[in-house]
Amino acid sequence: MDSFEFESGQILENVNVEYGVSGIPKYDENGNIVNAIVYCPNLYGGRSILAKHHDLIRNQDFDKNEFFFINIFSLGVPGSCSPSTTGLKYNFPSYTFKDRVNFKRQFLAEKFNIKNCLGLIGEGFGGFEVFTWACEYPDDMEFIIVLNSSFKTYAHRYIFVKCAESIIESSEDFYTDNYSSSFSMLSVALFRLLFAGYFPTNVVENLSNDEIDALMEDYVDDGLFIDIHDFKSRNDCMLKFDVEDKLHNVKAKSLILGVEGYLFFNPQKDTLPLADLINDSKVIVFPSKTENYYDEEDYSDMGFEIISFLKQFKNKKS
């Protein structure tokens, strides 16, 4: 995009946006795309529920081209405009979830002439974007699907974010222009902290300390590929996140799904209350089926709920 203006009034020029599409767009008589679904992924796409089950979700009883899926890398994420890719590092403008939503809305309008999409799907961190979008611009979409996410930063999540903030600010090298080996040490500390929320609590409780050490180091190794400046900008954004008082604005038909047993998201507080806070919503919490660290969580039940929900929006007239 030629430029993007933040809520703060700061403007960046020549803004990169990375995106991917699948499916075939359908158009109305005015040339507008009517079957676009915007996907907002979690921080780690490779560990994403939907990334693992796209074939199930898109192909089970579906023509895979029934919908036009658009995945836009968010503001602050490498590939799109971020502290690391712009070279601005700690000088990158502070952004909010509304900024991240506006970034995607502007790109959709400029690239695809899309002002209203059929739906939004988001999980984890991406779910924060979906809730913000549906609250701030309730007429933009017909439905939302949110998985393992929340509507505000509080409790354990707030503690995690504040601890991460303290770890980063403990470095005397963070606000310097030269690379420092201490950044790797920061990443190790941060991802050891975040590892606490990676497995269901019942799995962690059955691991020996040696097993925890080995699994934690694998997790940390992945984290070393994430730039510390990108991490901090997202962390700062999460500190400010709270749309609880705006949820009454949501007009979209909503499917909210959660899984029990994880520390970072608490379905009792993050998921179930949404049945009363969002009109026309279906809220389901699934038990975790994972018993061992080498087992992947079985999200097939969740996948079939998503398929059933999407069937209502098939055959959008073109």
C-alpha cells in the first residue's frame, strides 16, 4: 500500500502486505466479491488448528471453491509491515488491534475492492483481531468464527504479558541500533515462559523434569527465529487489548469454540461468557483429548462444527 496511518496519527509510506488466497471469488451484479472469508491466524501458523484441518474444513461436503479465503499477514508480522522488516526496530509505531484491523480493511479495499466480507475466522491471537473487527465495524461481515481466544487481556494472560515486558526491558541493548547476542538470551527466556501454556495442564503434570527440559528446548529453538522487536510490538499491543464493553455491538452470526485444559486460555472465562455477551452466538467448549506430549490435539469435532456452521453461507448468489 502507498501508506498506512495508525490511530496515533503516525504514517508509514510504501507499506508491504503479504497475503495468500484460495478458492474462487464470486461477484454480484455490481462486480463486488460476495464470498470472501478473511482468516486471521494464531501467532504460529504451523501450529494452527485451521492450518492442520483446512482440508477437512474446506473439502468435507464442500466444493473447495465455494468460498474465497484470504489470509493477510497482520501489521507487525514479518512478510507484512513489521519492526524487523522495515528496519525501524524499536522506532516502529506502537499499534493497537484496531490498527491491525484497519490495516487489513484498507488492503482489502485497495486490492480486492472488498468493503464487506462474508465472514472472518480467527484463532488465538487472530481471534483478538476478529473480535475487534466485529465490535468496531459490525456491518463489515455476516459471520465470525473464533477458536481458543478471548475478548481481553487479563489474569494469567496479563501476567504472562507483563513478565515478557519485564524480560525485554531488562536488556540494556534493546534500544540500540546494533545487533546484540543478548537478544538470543531474551528470546530463550521469553519462550521458556510461553512454553507453560503450550501443552494441556494434565499432560505437563505427567511429564518428568527431563522430558520438560527436552520439549522446552525444542520450543525455544523455534522461538529463536522470531525477531525480538516484532515480539515486543505484539506484546505491547496485547497489553492494551479489551473489547468486553463493545461486544454488544457485534451483529454477525457467531460461532465461538474453546478447548479445556490450557493455561493461556480459560474457556470458563474466555469462551462461555460470550453466549450472553454476543447476540446470535453459538458457544461450545470441548474437552482436551490429549494425554501424551507426542499426541496432537484432536480437533475433528471442532472441525465438523465449523463445517456445519459454514454450510449456512454456501451458495452465495453471484
